[in-house]
Amino acid sequence: MQRKYFTEIDTNSKTELTWNYGELITSIETVDYYITLFLLDNFFVEIFIDKKNKELVNINIQDDDDVLYAYIQDLSLQQLISLNK
């Protein structure tokens, strides 16, 4: 899928493509949102769900290194290393 195509389609199509073809990477939880990061072909997509009403708030391409770092900053590589032993 082309990144340009994704940016041009409507929210429902973005959501459907991401859920059906994206690879779930991880999720984070804030006070107000559940935020899920997917890999869709060669770009990352974030889905924001409002915690109170459980509705989709936003879906967009995420390519900001600082934001992406927030998903992995607490990742423990020790768990991955122990799997290889």
C-alpha cells in the first residue's frame, strides 16, 4: 500500500485497512485514550480510541521519531534475549 493512498482515503477505509492488513506492534494507555500502533506495509499507523465512550477519535500515520520512541522506551530486551537461550 502506498502511503499517499492511505492519507487520501476516508477514516472508515483507513480503519478497515489497518485492522485487516496491519501488524499490531503495541499499545499504550493515557488518561483519556487507548492508542494502538500498527505497521502497515512500510509505515506506522496510530489508532486513538476514547476510553470513556470507546469510539475512534483519530487514525493517522505516525513517523515522528520521538512519538515512536515512547512506544519502546520501556521495552525490556532481556525478555527477548532469554527466549534465545
